[in-house]
Amino acid sequence: MNGKRPAEPGSDRAGKKGKKEVMAKFSDAVTGETLKKQVAEAWSRRTPFRHEAIVMEMDPFLHCVIPNFIQSQNFLEGLQKELLNLDFHEKYNDLYKFQQSDDLKKRREPHICALRKILFEHFRSWISDISKIDLESTIDMSCAKYEFSDALLCHDDELEGRRIAFILYLVPPWDASLGGTLDLFSVDEHFQPKQIVKSLIPSWNTLVFFEVSPVSFHQHEILYDWINPTYLDMEYQAQIQEEFEESSEILLKEFLQPEKFAEVCEALERGGVEWSSRGPPNKRFYEKAEESQLPDILRDCMVLFRSEAMFLLLSNFTGLKLHFLAPSEEDEPEDKKERDAVSAAENTEEGTGHSSSEPEDSRAATSDSRLQSDGLTDPEPEEDEGKKESGVPTCQGELRHWKTGHYTLIHDNSKTEFALDLLLYCGCEGWEPEYGGFTSYIAKGEDEELLTVNPENNSLALVYRDRETLKFVKHINHRSLEQKKSFPNRTGFWDFSFVYYE
């Protein structure tokens, strides 16, 4: 720079290091012309490239790691100090939990300004040159703090206009036992995430970037210890703007007779149940019991929840028409029938009315195979591809095992219907809400939850939701391992999860 002015009185920077002259440079080894051409060629050929200054891999998708990204250690320490002095806001939903700063594009701190100049100008130009992608001048940039039990689960980063995602780590000395790794997923034949095939360990002053694509599935693994790392995270966090109405809940304590419930828990703890993993990771991750292999007492529970008696019982509890013997309009007072008639007329005008031509002798209990021809019963009805057309009450459900790392997510192709959710929990003594594993009902476009259903032994939760209500099971974090202090042989808990449709 030309026209440098002397340091201001009282400044701890001498001579050339006036306040407005804080500057940073990224690695000369990366910007050298010879190395730059080699990296560009490897990118165009989609071949791996390894050098002490940069590593580029194609498996499971194109990603690069640049160690020692910023040249000056003093600059990095000043940057970290400025970042930690920012105001952070908790980000919390089905996909993630961490703290995030406001957008860094407007911050005036000298080190943040200097970093912004590197990323917005020099580094953006360098990436455009090697990738031959014409990148826009605007970059989404914020700072994220991940602490004990925080995580960002499996996602692909695909948003309109986004081509490159990158992360600069400012962390203390690290190893894989601390968690917090950047996990990269392979995909199956349907381009859905399959399993973690590579985990990148955070390292001070290391920048990781990758090409955003339909297969760039990744996650920030849960943190396992009480540490306070700072990730400078350039991944833009999307917020979906939608609307919905409230749900209603009934909670029945001591649903099963105590001796029967004890038998159920004993059968689950004894083992011998065959469990299969439910995925893909960008939608859900937990274990489902294979019904054909269940012990008699557990199979009897599954039969109970599908029985006509249960459909009638739920009808009486909720007022829903889940059984032909449930009270009908003929049994209601005239003034209530008149109000319902007006409501039904309004619904029909809006295109949301239900047919009332259900045969009087129809039976409620039906098998799961009626709902899904492919044999894959899905307990998350918003993901059910086939809309119920028959007008006959139906249900679907499964026995699930929940433990550390398990979750379900809300996703773009979620399909919701009017439905009654049923949850019966087992083996959750001592389970704390801070462990996760609770079912959260949320309103589209709202920040706060409508309802949280926490795991509680022998409690039957019934939640009725409309078409605009979404739900997820919160990621079970590493705190859940504290359960072993009281129950050394127990891992997580179980639930019977069923959904009923009128």
C-alpha cells in the first residue's frame, strides 16, 4: 500500500502497523502459479492431487484441504479474539444445534475486515481460476461455536446459487476422540446418503472447501467433551418460512398393567430382537425391529396397537372417527350438528373437505401392507408417498430403538396429513430432556415448538396434528451416555410408534 501514515498515539502497533493496515495473506504455496496450474488440471480431470500445501480428493465427492491457510500466527490470534467477542445466538432445530454470530459482511473489526478481503477477493478469484466456475462476489460468512453435545447433522448444502462451501477452523489441538469431525457420506444408487466414508479432523488454521452438488452429503459430528472450539463457518444457514396450526395432546399414565409393562421391558433388555438401521442419514437414523423375529410379548403389543379394540378406544379418547362403532353425527345434539355442518361446508369450499361416504360396516384395523406396496413401513407419515384414498381408517407403525447419535429430520419432500400419533415409551428411566430423543412438533414459520413429547416409561402419548404440522425426533447427543451410570447394561430406550388415519 502507498501513503502509509504513522501509528496513532498509544497504539501497540509500531510504524507500519497502524490500525487500518491489518492485513492477511493466504499461503504462497497455494497461490504459486505452478501449483495453481496443477490443482486446476486435477480439478478439470477429476483426479486426486496431493501436495504439502493442498490435498484434493474426489471420494466421496470433490473436496480440498488447505493447511496453514493464513500465513501470520499473530493475525490468527487477533482474529480469534475478535470472533469470540461477538454476540452469538443459539441455532436449534431438527438438523443442528450450535451458536452462530450475525453475518460478518458488515463487521468493522480490523482482523475480520482483513479476512473478509481475503475471502471475498483473493481466495474467490483463486477458486474461480482453478474450478472454471464464475463465482459471484457475495459470500455468506458467519462464525459458529460448537460446544459439548452440539452437532450439524447430514445435509448436502444445496441452495439456489451455491457452488462452493468452505470452513476455516480455529480450534485448539484436536483429535478424533473429541468428536466434531467433518464427516463425508457416500451415496447409494438413488443418490441418497449411505454411510460415512471419510472423517476430517478439525485443525487450527485449516481451510476445507468442497463443490456443492446433489451428492455432497456431510455433517459436523457431535462434540464429545467440554471444550470451546470456534469454527469459522462459511456455510449459509437456510431458514424455511412456512405456517401452521397447533396440535392437541393426550398423555395416559400407566397405559399397560405394571406387570405386563415389566414383561415388555424385560423382553427388550434381554436382547434377541433383530434390529435394522433406518436411513438415509439426511432423513433419519435409528433402529427398527424386524417384526417376524419379535418375542411373543412384543408381537402381542404390535397386534394390540393394530386391533379393532385400539381403534375404538382411540376414537372414544379423541373423538376421531377411527371405528364404525365410534359416536356418529346422529348421536350428537342438534346445535353441535349444526355447527359441524357449517364447518364442513366451509372446508368443502376450500377444497379440504372429507368424503362422508364411508360404508357403515367398514372395519378399522388394517395391516401396514395396505399402506405401502413396497413393504417398507414408514412411521413418519409426512414421508408417506401414497395418500390414503379409501376412506377406511388405517394405521402404520413400528417398534424403534433409540440411542446416542439417532434422530429424524424434517425434509423438503415431507408430506403431511391429518393424523393421530401414538407413542409408548419403554426403558427410559432417568432419561433427561437434555439428552435429546424427544419428539418435537413445530409450526411452519414459527421459531418456538408447539409441543414436546419427552420419553417417559409406560406413558402413552397421543398427538393429533393437521396438514401443516411437522415433527422430528431430536438428535440424541453424547450426554445420553450418562444413563449408563445408573443402568450399565442399557443403551438408549425403545418406543412403539404408530400413526392412525381417519
